[in-house]
Amino acid sequence: MSPQQTGPNVDGVSTDTTGDEVSYPERGGIDIFDSLLIRQPIAEGQTQDARDLLADWAGDNSDGDARTLVPVDGVTLVTLFLDDGGFGWTNDAGSDPQRGDALLWYVEVVDDDADAWTTPDATIKRVSPLFEHGLADVLAGETTVHAKRHHNHRYIIHATNPYRQEQYADTVEQSLVAPVAGDELPIPVVVTSLAVKAGLTSTLVARAVDVINWLKRFNRVQSWARDETGTIEAEAMYTESLLLEAAGDREVVHYYMETEDMERLYEAFDESDDWEARFSEWVMRRVLANPETILEPPLETDCEVLIHAVDSERPWFLCQPSRRNRYTDYRYRPNTVPTVRLRVPRIPPRSDAQTRW
């Protein structure tokens, strides 16, 4: 992930740091955060028991947040899905006729290089109160981790709207929402898998991702990319992440989104003349086996949201996007009153032409 500025943890919940001092970023953007997916198979015939257990826990913790569900420093978002066995299935890629229901955890973290996330499955089982509540009794089989350091996986992007927490608070209000307990989830939260065309196309996509990730190692590229959030702001996309996995004879894109309104998202994407949006569409139409799956609404998924929880103090700006201008940034400061910074326009070729007050 990109280098972060240091700030104290503002959490009032006892969290597991696993020996790491977490540095919280000032704001969202491109590749500011990291994310992981952990798939835990449910024992045959235990799906309803798993639902009941989660509903019971969520009812007792309705005033909680992401760090109530996964109490580890640096966790900013957790979505717990029920996968009917279809996650990762794209035609014959990774298919297993014996695979049944599973819990699928999506976890956003400040830094997945922290010790806690070298073994995400073990960390989840050790720290989540769901396991003290009896979750282990309804699980069976081998856990699968989808993350950039794991075998056959390549990181593509993790994008966060700089205004997401302010907008989320206005729209959702609660930091922990549990459809499994009868709550209404006011915003679309989706995870799905998209097949890349088999053979040469998959090979070229994997190589292209490798090249892009190599370029991201350079500070100038990082500095340019992290603030390129115009498209996701226009779409009211809160969080978007893509991870590439080699499965069978092809690559598969695991795609997660948290957005304010699906209709607005598609309208903004279709009407945008931004080069990023148009280039993304051009690429998807040429490399995905079924591009209409993501390019044409509705976006379908085999995964049902059971619990969605955010860190109520995840980085955000104070101003609404409509009041933003190119010279003023409203920055988040953990444990302090948020302050204002004035910014002068970037003057090439210097990458650090920013006046801080």
C-alpha cells in the first residue's frame, strides 16, 4: 500500500495490535487501503444455524462497528456474506460440484502487511467474537484466503471515496447493519467474480497487472494515482476493490463494491467523458468473458449480505463534494477537531508542490 502518515488509533474498543503500530491515513483515495477475502465453508445442513447465530449476535451488538466484529487495529470495513457456493465460479474456472454454502468475509485494512494479516483466517478465528458465540461449531472444511500475497493472486486496485464516511453516515446512520437480523441495508454492497477470457487474453491481463503494480512502486506514480478519485466521486462509489486470481485455464477478477446508489453509479459511468471510465469500459469489453455482467445493470451476485460494518471514524472530509474546490481540502485528524488545509495547484514537474498550513 502507499506510505501513510502517522496518527493515533481513535478506537474506544479493545483491539488486537499483534505487535504493530497502525498508522491511519488522512483520507481515502486510490490504493490507500488494502483488502482481503476469507471464505469459510459451512457444514452441510448448518446454514440456517449460521444465520440464526449471526442474527443473535448482531441483535446484541447493533450499536457496534467494524472493530466490534473484527477487533484488530487498522480494520476499517467488514462485510460478511453468505456465499451459496458460486463465489469464484465462472463457467468452469475453479468449479467444484461438492462445494456448498460458506461465509465470505471482506475485510478492509489500513495495511495488509501487518503481522495480523499474514494469516488472515487464523486472525479472524482468534479475534472475532462470533467464534466465542459458537460460529466454529457450524463451520467445516478448509478456509480459502483471497489476498494479494497468496498463491495465484494479483492485486489490481483498491479505491475509496474521500467523502465516503460523511456520505455513509448521512445515508445509513448505523455503523453496523445486519440484514440477517432484519435490518434494511440502505446501500448496495456487492461481491462477485468475473471471468477473463481463457488462454492468451488471461495471460496478457496477468502480465499487464504485473507491469502496473511495478509502476506503482514509484513515488511519482503513487502521488499521481492516489488523488485520482473524480470518477468514484461522481458515481457515489464508497469502496471498490479488484483482485485477480488464476483459476483453471483463465484469470478471474474478484470484485467488491460499496456504493450509495446502483442506478446513480451506472448513470454516472455511462455519461462520464472521463478517460478513466471510458478506458475501463474499453478494457472490460475486450478481456472479460461476459462483460455485460458488470457493464449492464443489475449487477448480479451469488453472495448475500449478512452483516455490513464500518469504522465510524474511517478517514473523511468535512465538506460535501458539491462544496469542494481545487484549492481547499478538509482533512481528517484522528482524535482532534478536523482542520483545513489550503492547497496550491500542482506545478509540474515537481511532485511535492503543495503548501501545507
